[in-house]
Amino acid sequence: MAAEPIAATGPAASSPWRLALRRLRRNRIALGFLGLFVLIVVFVLAAPLWSHNVAHTGPNDTHTLQKVEVDGEKRDVVNPEGQPIGPVWFGASGKFFLGADGRLGRDEMVRLMYGGRTSLLIGISSALITTALATLFGLLAGYYRGATDSVISRSMDVLWAFPVLLLAIALGLVLAVGGLQIGPIHISGGSIWIPILIIGVVMVPYMARPIRGEVLSLREKEFVEAAVAQGAGSLRVMFGELLPNLWSTIIVFFTLNIANNLLLESALSFLGVGVQPPNASWGTMIASGNDLITSAPLLTIIPGTMILLTVLSLNVFGDGLRDALDPRSKVRLEAHAGMAEPEGTAV
Amino acid sequence: MASAPLLSVRDLRVGFVTEGGRLQAVDGVSFDLAPGEVLAIVGESGSGKSVIAQTIIGLTRSPNSRIDGSVQLRGAELIDADDAELRKVRGEQIGMVFQDPMTSFNPVYKIGWQIVEAIRAHRRDIGDKEAGEIAVEMLDSVGIPNPARRVDDYPHEFSGGMRQRAMIAMALALEPDLLIADEPTTALDVTVQAQILALLERLNRDRGLATILITHDLGVVAEVADRVLVMYAGRVVEQGTLDEIFYDPQHPYTWGLLGSLTRMDRERPKRLPQISGAPPSLQSLPQGCSFRPRCPHEFGRCSELPALDARLSETPAHLDRCWLSPEQKCELRQVEGEIGLEAPAR
Amino acid sequence: MARFILRRLVGMVAVLFAVSVLTFLIFNVIPNSDPAQRMAGKQATPELVASITKEWGFDDSLPQQYVTMMRKVFSGDLISYEGRENVDEKIVEGIPETFSLCIGAAVIWLFFGILFGYLSAVRAGGWLDKTLTVIAVTGISMPVFWLAAIFLNYLTYKTEIFPSGGYVEFTTEPIEWANHLILPWITLAILYAGFYSRVLRSSMLDVMGEDYVRTARAKGLSEQRVMSRHVMRNSLIPIVTLFGLDFGALLGGAILIEGIFSLEGIGQYAYEALKNTDLPPIMAIVLFGAFFVVLFNALVDIAYAYLDPRIRLGASANG
């Protein structure tokens, strides 16, 4: 806009956080999608409730040879040709709401909810790990520069050069079988900590690089000089001065990273190197649904749609968050290149 | 005004719709500009001065803006001119220089290329080579040394002062009759400021280049202006010749501006004088005179917005917006022997 | 300039070296796979296993094994543990599939990404912008393999509009070649196009608010010229750099797409090798992929210097 800036007058300008909150509140679409995400979280948290009180079955309980009463009529859960029953909705008072999931005759709705818990748990936990490590490395590299920066940046470069999916698959294969031993802690191959750690670590370079960039530019600002002049040591500067200015970037990256990691987890699980049976995730459900895609396409469509909705809501909300925190953010581009960036996703 | 004015602005109003509501950036500004005259528009940020400048060549047109009034260049109306007409005026009849020369040049193209682009946009008949030569001439005429070599440099290879000179060269490449300079020296060092002002003065003298100089600095004005417009919160509060403004100012705001100038020829004041308070938010202007909250001389009548009138019969072109009588003004504006503005008694 | 290139080359080699070491270590830490054991097969006798171990050098020290393997990678003698095939040859066989997939998809995603991004930016805030944004964000929010599976189901299995996969040589039958690749291209392109349109939109909006665009208008340039020479020229810079990185990464093989559409490309080969924990092909493919990533990284840096003179000449001469 060509208009000149209007002088800041009247009551003292509110804190940047409050301004951001106000801007965010005005963004109906972003809030709407945040609501969708919350709804999804509630949905998956309700898994035990549904499982015990409505469907009366667990996610891994098979019902292959059983029959279920639908609107008075008794029907095979899995018919003699191996075709599972389709969505029953409330015909059997909630049992097999979305039908059965294949030859094993497990309740698709229950699996969807439990699978969602797994997927979300992995997505959020790995995002926490990625964010924590990336912030740490980004701060260290950006603040100390010199040799520290070289070592950290080169390591990031090496990880970055590794085709991400290959690396994740490789680690998945290795660790899913033998488990992981870190000192005294042993994590078994089937534990969901394996995919959490793999995804968490693999995505670090993509977040660390933009954070490092921002630290490099922040560090030249006067408030850093002022802090140093007051005798603040390196730790104080990094965590007391630089970090507070990074929060808005970090929060946005974190949100987008959850979305990204969800996609990566689903890809790994689809390939069999992510979540291991008996655990289920939306990714594994797509894989098993894929075997029956021609006869029971819903088994593939439904879990994929859940992923789509979850990732979509995180992406839209993340964007709204970024707009609210800094409407003219240059870090946008970095965020894209690092985060919702397909390199880190599965192709 | 002996001959017809070059530029004639009548009751210009510019309003914007922003995140915080509607605001009136310019509220009824009128002035004439004679050929070869230098008019300075002075005010703080938010006073509307830049908006006037940009509105003249139509840069403020947008779905969020509302422009009323009249701007006539040699009789041709610009406010409702269509895009094609406006484009013809820009660069060819009115040249514009902006505040920050670093961001005002496209960083990926050479300076010479950008000047040639300006030339050829209007004069297709001038070939690349010839336009290039004109560019070199222009750089030379604004005092850039080694112009033939520097024409192939990128903007970031110039120093701040040189860049601004180059901007001026580009604005004048097609020899317009009017140059609008929007805070041309604000982003520059003080020593460089003086050079740029001297350049503008020379250009005005040598080419009869009419100039509108936008600035917040009265000191800058004293160097080059013929006439001065003082703006506050979107309205003109005083307008007159340079001498009238400096030696017989009629508005408390002007007194404040003059009083806060640091002067080399006087003793150093114990405290830097300033106008207390801050300009009002354009989204919620006070009733009546908008300067009232900051004025130590305000009185009852100030709740009514003063009209912009000539209150001194001898100088009908010297207008101001203050209810005080001329006698009161002469007395009140003397602060410690100089023209200035006391702090309000609160 | 020459020194810059030299330094980059050294850096590239260093990164590739580190990648190869990392790969080697990962696979030698696997608890279960003794390659000699697996190669000997079901009827393995200890003698057979021992002789294989000796023949293949599995009893050498790790560093020695590494050196031997690297030598073989570059001399073209690398043989896979599983199936005993020449790795380098198999990779070369996979190149047409992978490259056809990548290049075709790239053309599509660049075209639509730039088109949609441009339209969104110039009509920012309007219904077109909102619609395109919704499409774009949805595109980047779905698991690519899921979309592929759905496409296959409805466009191939159920309706037979498109063939179900496999690759046809371009030289033999160009039309069939394209026909078989359309679904993979579209599936891959949707993801990237959505992404690129948003990047371009964001970049254009930033540039359109810049002072130099205002100057261009003040000079009296036509709107068309302002858009093409000033806005687009600067807005496309991030797209160019992003594309370089993405394309470079993609050339190493798109595992999921190749798998689902049965394109026997490098990605597919990689997946097979991973499932069999077959180190030689994994090593070669990883290096192949990493090479392109690093190469394109360098190309992007060079292109960036060309596109933005400020980078070229270092910090500005005067402040």
C-alpha cells in the first residue's frame, strides 16, 4: 500500500502476543480448522469409550467366523468369499459402525480410533523431538558460528543429502527388528518409540537450518549487543535473549511439523517399517485396506481421509498462526522450504 | 500567481479503510504550484504529507482508498484520469523520488538499465543505445563521478547518497516539469543530506524545475523552499512563503516546529525543546482543532474546528488554522526571546 | 569464481563420503543379517558359509570392507548379495523409468504451480484465490501413496481409463509411454504443485509490496511490464531454488510412486534392496541419490548468485 505509516498513538500498543491473539481470533478459517483438529483429537481419545461401551470389541479382536445382527437380520462379518461387511452405521447399535476391516473381521471404527491415537501420538511426540533438537542445534550453530557451526551444519547437510525416505526406511528396518539400545535403555522393535525417534531425528535438518538462519540475523540486532555489554554470558544470551524472539517461529514450525510427521509416519507404516503389528496406525490401515481396494475401497479411503483432514487442519491453522504472529514474515519461505516441504515427506 | 499554475490542487481528500477502521489521511488540502516554484510540505509522520504526494500521481488508488477533490496538471484533471493517461503523466510530466533509495531500486537490475527502462517506456522512438547515453548524461548531471562506468553498476554498489542522486536522475530522465521528492534526505547521513538539497536547489534554478519537497524537517525546508505548507493530522494548519512561515508564523504547531530546531547561531538551550504529547490517531481525531490537546494556548473556541483563512490583511496568501488573534499570536509565540512553544500547563 | 566452484566440489565430495560411511555403518549394525548366512541359503553348511565369508571378504575389518565396497561402486563391479546381480547395471536400467517420472511430473507441477500461484496472488483475497488455496493446501495434505491407490482403483481397475502400471519405452511407443505415466505424473505433481503455488503466491505478495514496484509504477511503466519485469523476475527466485532442491532429491528415486505404479525405477530397486537388507545396492543407490541432491544444491547456489546480484558480489560496496 502506498499510504505512509500511521503514527502509533493513543493507548500503549498491546504486547505482540496479545496483538497476535487478536489477529488470530479474527481469522475464522484458521480457527475453524483448529476446531476440526480438536474434534479429531477428541475422536481418537474417545477410543476406549467407544470400544467398551458401543462396539464391545477391541481393535485387535477378530470376528472372522461370527455373525452380527443388523436391523434384525443376521449377517456374516466376513462372508465365505472373504468379503468383509460394509459400514453398518447404527444398524447393530454401533458395532461395526464402519464395517469390518478385511478377512480378520476387526471392527474398522474401533481400529480407526485406536489407529488415530497411535498416529497422532507419533506425530506430536516426534514433532516435539524435532523441534527441541532443531532449536538447540540452530541456536548453537547460529550463535557460536565458527567451528561449532561448521560441525553442526555439515552434519545437517549429510543428513539432508540422504534421501529422507530411504534413511527413514533404512532406520526403520534396522530398528524395528532388533530394537534400540541406548546405554541402559532398551527399546524393543515393536515399540512406537522407534518410529517416534526415527521421524523425530530425520526431520531435524529441515527445521534446524531455517532456525539457524534466523538466529544468525537476530544475533546482529542491538538487543544482543546490549545484553553482552551488560555482561550476559553465552547461555544467557542464547536462552534469555535469542530464544524468546524465536518462539513465534518455533510454534509455527512445530505445528507444521506435526502435519509433516503424520504424513511420514503413514508412509513408513504403509511400507511396513513404521508402526508394527499388533499396533495399528492410519498408515497400516491404508496398507491393509489396499489389498482389498477393489472390493472394499472404503477400507482405504477412510483412514486416508482421516490423515487428510488432520494434516489439512494443522496446515491451515499453522498458516493462520504464522499470519497472526507476523503478517509479513520473511521466515515464511524458510518455513516452507524446511517444513511442509515434500522433501521431508514421502514420495 | 502571475501565470497559470502548473499544478492546482483543490480540496483534496484521501481516506483509507484499514484493519483498525476508516481514517482520513488527507482532509481538504488545496494549493497551487507555479512553474519553477519549490513548495515544501512539512509535517510529522501520519500528517498526510506523503499521501498527498503519492495521490497526485495516482499511486494511492486502491479498493481500500477513497479519493475526492481535484488535482489539475496544466488544467488536465488527474484524479479521475484513466490508467493510460496517468501512465503518460508519470515520468514524463511528473517525476517522483522516494525516501529510501536502497529499496526503491530493483536490486536485480543495473541502475543504467532501470533508467533506460524509464526512458523507453515513454519514448519508443529512442533506441537502446541512445537511451543509454541519456542515462549517462543524467547521472553526470546529478553529480555522480565516472558516470559511464557506474551506469552498469547495481544499486547495492552505490552509496546511499549516490543512490539518491541516481533516483533523481531517473526521475528527471524525461525532463518533466515537476519533481515530487518524498522525504528524499530522511534516509541519508546529515552531510549527504546537504549535498542532495544543494542538488535539488541547483536543478530547480538551472532547469526551472518545479519541486514539491515533502519532509518532516524544517531545517531542510529553509534551504530550498519558496513556499511552505504545514500539515497536521491530515489538514493544512498553515501555509505561506518561506519568510512568512519562518518570521511570522501564525500557528502554535509551527511555533513548536521552529522552536525545536537546534540553531547554530544561538546559545545551546539547557534542554532540547520539543512539542509535548504525540500526534493524534487518525482513527479517532479530537473534536475541533486537532492540535488542541498539545497546545498550551488553547481556549474555549478551540472546540470548533478553525477554518483555514488568511487572518492578516497584508498577506492574503498566508493562511492558518488558529482562532487566536494576530496580536495574541505575536505575544504568545515568544518563548525566552525566541519563537517557540511552551509546554502546556498540565 | 573458480575458487568458489572448487570449494563446492570439495564440499560435495566430503558430504558424499560422510553419507557413504553412515550408510555402511547403519547396515553393519544390523543384528540379524549375516549376508554370508543368507547367501548360503536354507541348506547352509558351516563350511559353505565360511567359504562365502572368505570369498566376499566378510571377515575383513570393517574399514577394509568399506574400502573394497567403495572401490567396487566406482569400478562397476559391485554385486548385490541377494540375487548376485551387477548393481551398477541395474541402476542404469532403472534410470529411464525414474527420470521419465521425475521430468514429466516436474513439467506438470511447475506449470500448474506457477499458474495457480500467479492467479492467487494477483487476485489475492478474492474467490479465485480462496478456491485455489483450498485446492493447493488439500493437495499437500494427503498421503501421496493413498491418492495413488485411489486413482488406481477408480481410474484403472474400475474404469480402465488408464493402464495399471508398468513402463513402456519411449523409443518403442511414445504414446503408450505417456499413457502409462500419466497417473504417476499427476499423483506426484499434485503434491508439489499445491506447494509451489503457495510459495509463489507468498513470494509475489511480498514482492508486490516492495518499494521498487512502486517506483516502477511511478516511472509510468505499463502494468504488464511492472508484473513481468519487476514482480515476476523477483518472485520466481525462491521457486527456482526450491525446484532445484526438490528435483535433485527426487532423482534419487520416488519409492512410493514407483512401487504403487509398478515402475521398475531406482526407487523400486531401492525398496527391494532395503527389504532384503542388501547392502551393495543400498549403498550405490544412496550415493546415486545423494550425488544428485548435492549436485543440485550446488547448481541452485550458482543459479541464485546469477539471479540475485547482491549475492554475487558479496556485501554491498558501501552501506
